[in-house]
Amino acid sequence: MKSLFAGATLWLLISVVAVAQAPTPQQMMGYFGGDWNLTGTAKVSPNSPSAPYKSTQHGEWVGEGFLEIHSVSHGPLGDVHGVRMLEYNPADQVFTMNAYNSLGEHQLGTCKPEGATWVWNLAEKMNGVAATRRETMTLTSPNSYTFKSEVQKPDGTWATVMEGTATRAVSK
């Protein structure tokens, strides 16, 4: 009986410690705060050749639950300025994103991270054309992640249109 009680107590203690160490949604979103440099390749369309891509991003909290990220990108579409807002929706237990850029593109999406992988499922419109996009970010360290952006083709397959690496900018 004592060993059963001791085992149950140990299990309860381990469970409490595991729950206490789980990051909150705000802590998870906070990973993307601060300054980042992104480099990689991008395409104008799934069938076009890849071209060098780079971007700077700055994320900061707005209120208690929104992370606002401003970006300036340089790639095959020229210089593109963007802003996106991230939040956590506790009712649906998903992260949401609402993004706009200087090309007139608007994206709405959701994400339910699994471990170090964030897969955003996005609906977007640009120049009146609707598209489905998937953006995958894999956190590789506290200061870097890889990214890949894909668009869904009419046959349902996915085509990569952007990929690369993001690194946290060094504080001055």
C-alpha cells in the first residue's frame, strides 16, 4: 500500500512539474518578438525561377495578447513592406494571423504548433485572386528558425515559393 501511495505521489509531482514548465501561448508567440533577419530564396510564382530573398522583421507586443510584426522584404517582387498581427484564440485553441503588405495582399490564417514546428494554414487574396498558402516554421534554436512557404496548385499539390533561415538580430 505504501509503494502504491508513493508511486501515485511521484506521478502527481511529475505531472505538476510538467504542467508548470509548459509555455503559455504568450510565451510561445513571444519567440517571434524582437528583431530578425531572414535570408533565402523566393519565386514570383510556382513556375518561375528562384531569386535571392532577404527581410528584416520587428515584432513587439500590442496590449497583452497581440504580437505585431513589421517587415521589409527584398526579393523578386521588389521591396515589400508588411504588417501582421498574431494572437491566441483560447476558445478554438489556435493562434491566428491577419497580415497585409504593400502589394495589396491580405492573409488570414490559423496555426496549432506541434513541438518546434508551426504550420500556418492561410487564405490569401492578391489583386482579387484567392489562394491557399501553407507556411511552415521550424524553431531550430532560441535564436533561429527555418521557414518554407507553399501555395496550393489547382490539382491540390503544393509548390514551394519561398524558403530560408531566420536569425535573431544581435542586440547593440
